[in-house]
Amino acid sequence: MGQQRLTERELHAWRTSMQMMELLRARIEQQLQAGSGLSNADYTVLVLLSEAPGRRMRAYELARVADWEKSRMHHQITRMCNRGLLARERCGSRGMEAVVTEKGLAALKDAAPGHLQEVRRLFIDRLTPEELDQFAGIAAKILDNLQADQPSL
């Protein structure tokens, strides 16, 4: 089957979406770094662990929930442990859990207000409630397809 070109409409939708995602990610990352010294990856891990029972999770489960490769999560946990944001604790004979430290919780608590304000300023407040619902529906449709199409590891 030959390549099917994108129409002008399709190309515009694709390029606009990609530019929006990249610029939004960069702006959020800049705000987190400037406001708290945390990266977006740090913030993601801290949020996921802070919401987990006992503020702990097995590393492989954390990688699955974050939708990251296991090696990426391992390196992220190592960096965060070196900074005192997380600790590793043995779980069973071979398992390891990542646990948020008090320093990690304090960093998350300090970072959250500025992060949420920036998310609101750059994204939420730019859309009407109806547009926000439409956007969430469209994003969920694409996300569902991506997750269903993902090869099992």
C-alpha cells in the first residue's frame, strides 16, 4: 500500500497539536524548574507516590502507572533518592518499593501551588467548560487508541 498523504486540514490539525503539546510541556517544565527545582518527571513521580497507599509503590508498578520504560523509572528513582526525595525499601525477597520521604513530600507541597496555577493559566482558563469537556473527550479517544495499540512488553 502506498503512502497516503495528509490533506491540508489534517496536516494543520497534526502540526498544531504537536506544537501545542511541545510548547505546553516546555512551559510547564520551565515553571516547575524555576519555582521548585523539580523536573516534570520528579513532579510526576512524587504525585503518583503521594497518592499511593502508604506513599509507596513497587518500581515496576510505578513505571506501569506512569507509562514509562522500567529503565527510565529506575534511573529517575535513583536520581530522586540521591537528592533525598525518595527512598528505596526492600519488598519481599527481590522486590523494591519507592517511598516518598518527608523531604519529597515537602518539595511536592511547595511545588504544587505554582504548578497548578501555571496549568490553569496556560490551559484550563483558555477554554470554556464545554471546550474543556470536548478537549478531554478527544484526548481520551486518542489515548484509548494508543493504549490499545501498544505492544505488550
